Amino acid sequence: MDNLTELYQEIILDHYRQKHHSGLREPFDVEVGHVNPSCGDELTLRVSVVDDQVVDVSYEAVGCSISQASTSVMTDLVIGQPVAESHQLYQGFLTMIEGQGTVELDEEVYGDAIAFYGVAQFPARVKCAMLGWSALRDALIRVETVTNGDGTVLSRFWDTTVPSPKSQM
Amino acid sequence: MLDLAKIRRDFPVLERQVKGHQLVYLDSANTSQKPTAVIQAMSEFFLTHNANVARAMHTLGTEASEAYESARAKVASFIGAQSSQIIFTKNASEALNLAAYTLSSRLGPGDEVVISVAEHHSNIVPWQMACERTGATLRWFDVDDDGFLDVEKARAQSLINESTKVVSLTAMSNVTGVRFPIAEISAWAHVVGAVMVVDGSQLVPHESVDVAALGADLMAFTGHKMCGPTGIGILWGRYELLESLPPFLSGGEMIEKVTMARTTYAQPPYRFEAGTPPIGEAVGLAAAVDYLTEVGIEEIAAHTTSMTAYALDVLAAIPEVRVLGPSSGDRVAAVSFELADVHPHDVMQVLDARGVAVRGGHHCARPLHERLGVQSSVRMSSYLYTTPEDIDALGNALEDTLVFFSVARGSRG
């Protein structure tokens, strides 16, 4: 069971049992829906951005402990961060998760997210750990598109005219 | 009674250790394991006979063509059909796509296609796309809370009527393992002149199927769930129907005569087999048919039914388990269930750490899960090599899972 306890760190199970920032809230700028087709995990995620700061990430999700906990940890990390910093956090987390155990995260920066290093040993679960992060990245790209497109103000609603970034699934 | 010890020796992979435990393979509805006879037949083909079929006239080409056509004949006789009615495809999905694409040449606005809420995605999406292309309307059978086809409700709403052009149903659910009354629905479809398509992917590996008795017009199934290799699926069809259908994929070998202005097409089944077919896979499939026939498909059916019944008993002894579908009888190899509020993906992970292979998710049947009120489930499925010890190992690993995720016992979570 050694690998298993490495995968299911107590921190991960704690987040799973008590998800942080869960529930869909207003106001928000963009809402995205992401799924993990292989296991049926589904996530609706909203972001609110003010002056290039992520002021809120709210979500509603059904899924496994890894995807739920990872989303919970992600909201802890990015809420209050600048958008650019959030993208960097995404990139770092992705590199670690895909690193098959060769990449370590800085605990100072990543906090509880370092507990997901065990997931890197389970390729089948990488998508679970990335579900919330991928949705966040997608949402932030859409917010940027809405704000910077032609200098118009932030759209407060889902804007279907915004081109989709490449799917992370 | 099957000689289980002997059968298990035919499947070397079952000797494997997984994470320090003896492998317990309970995912045969996903793909079955392959007996040595199949692996050797394919290896023998590639080592000594390999060539392309039909277009190679030399000795090896003739041998390969003979092997390929003899596989077609074996598959045909396995389901009580003629060789000319057997089309080899890549998998069951391609077979269903072939059916949906070619039949859509007959569809238009006002026409209706009828499926069920319990279908595998591969018997939903091709029909959705056919309806989008042609303007036809997609309608579907409901199931009752145990997953049985709700024929009464369908009759009451005249689900199949004079507008119905195609009815496409699975013969056995890949989630609940329940059978659907194909002969009855075929008869109803034929009254209104509709074409009856059957997804036999789950049924054919487990029961003796006679296409004449089934009453259908087309049936898709796949090699890899019946001890054969991946990469080969089958579409059986009534010859007159196949003859009236346009080609699906086009290119080499599906033609009669090609000029730069126009092309005439080969007769079935070749009309539907464009390009180099899965030759080595057909050889493997033929060996699988021989193997299943030798063991006896009736004996296999009896064995998987008794393993399923035992699994239902073992699962019933764990109060935190909620089984989807009927709790006894009337179901074949697949049993899907929930374990308290532990997500199926997490259940699967703990089971895998104990060497127990099951599937967690919606098993390509999301609408059925939604209908049964669950987000996803864990599925165990048995086959001719499944032992009562495998089922016991599943039960023990489920108990471990409850402990691992600290589920409060004695409640249903």
C-alpha cells in the first residue's frame, strides 16, 4: 500500500473531505465547464478578475478525491494572485505532475500542492489532478481575451464568441 | 462445468503479479484476455504466411487470402450466418458507424431513429450525427429503475411508428448486464418497415447467438471482447439489405471498376472493406472462435452467470455497496455498483493496489448513469476464466477501500 499512501496523502484527503472555496459565486467574469471523459468527472468553474488580480475562483464539481482536492488546493493558491502569477503556478504544477517524480515543487510557493507529487507516479491520474488547473487556465485565457480583445470592458457574462483555447483533455 | 484450472492455464497473463499481488482480472467487459491459441495463431500467421489479401496472387498471398476468408466463414458460422454477410471492420464502433452512415442515405426530415437511454456511446453518437446530417429525429427507449427496457412505456407513446426508419439497440447492457428483448423489438420495427440494428458487443462473447432467431437486420460486435485481438470488429447484415446500401469508406478493394469519371462498387461484403483489412487480426479472431467453440459457449454462459450470481452475493454482504440494475438473475457478466460515497476512480485505485482490475467511470454510458441517478460507477465483469476466488478478492479489496477512505461503517455513507 506504500504507493497508495503516497498518492492519497492526508492533505489530499483533507481537502477532499472539506473542499475550500467550493460552490458557484457571483460576481464572475467567465464560467467554463471541463470534463474528464474517461472517468466522468465534471467541473464548472468561475473566475472573477479585477485589475489583473484573480479575486475569486468558485466551482461546483463531481469527481474523484484527486480531482476534487487538486481543485480545492488550486483555489487556495491562486485567489489573490495576479493573473500572470496564476499562469506560472499552473505551468509549474503541470511540469511537476507530468514529471514522473523527477520534478519537485517549492513548498514556499506551492503549499499543500506539493502533496500531489505522488500523483506523478500514476499516469492514469494526471488528468484528475489537472482538471481544476486546466479549467482555471482556460477561464483566465478567456478573461484576457474579453478584456484585451478591442479594449472593451470586462464582459460579465459567458461570451460564446470568445475562441476556445486548445482543449487540455 | 468448465475445467477452470485448465482454462486458466490457457491465459498466461492471469499468472501475472500486479503490485505484489496475483492479478485478479475483472474487466473482461472492457476487453477479454487472450488465450495462447489466439496469440500463437497470429504469431504463426506473421511468421510463415504473411502477405496482403486478394491483391497478392503469389503463394503467400493465396495463403493469407484463404486464412482471411476462412476467418470470415468461422465468424459467420459462430452466429448462424453466411460468409457473405460478414463485414470486417476495425471495431464495433466502426461497425455501428458503418450502419449509421450507410442507412442515413435513407433518412430525411420527418424520419425517426430510435435507440435507448442505455446504449454505449458508440450506439448513440453515430445516430445523433446521422440525424444532424439528415434532419431526422432521434428518439429513445427509457429503462426502468433496474435498467430493463421499458417496452410498455414505449408502446404507450408509439415510440416505434410509421416515421421510424431505424431502430438500434444493444442486446445486453455493458453497465447492468441486463438483456434487451431484441426479437420482440425487431418484430415491432419490422411491422413499420424499419431496419433493426443490434449492438451485440456484450452478448456475443457470452451467449450462443443465432442471427435468424434474433430477428435483426444488422448486428455489430467486436473481436477483443471474445478472446480475440483488438483491431477487428464485425458487422453482420442480411445480404439483401447490405446489397442495397451505399459504400461507407472508399478506396482499394471496395470497387468493381474505376475510371476517372466514375466507379462501380464491389458486392458485399467487399464493398464495405476499403483498404487492407485486419488480416492477422482476422486469423486471431478465427482462433478465438475455435477456442470458444471448443470450450463450449453454453458452458461459458453458465459459468459467467454463476460467477455473476456469486458476485451479487458477495456485494450484497457489504452494506455500503449499491448495485445498479437487478440484484439477482436476468443479468449476465457485468455488475456495476457504487461503494458508499467513495468515487469509482478512487475505488479502482485501491483495488488496483491489491491486483484487482475493475473499471471505474461511466463505462461509455453516461446517459444510462444519469437515468439511474448516479454520476459514475465501479464495474466488475467476469468471463470464462473468472474464479470464485477472484470475486472473494474483490470483496476483500472493497472492504479495504472502505477502511482506507475511513468510511463510517454500518451506514450507506
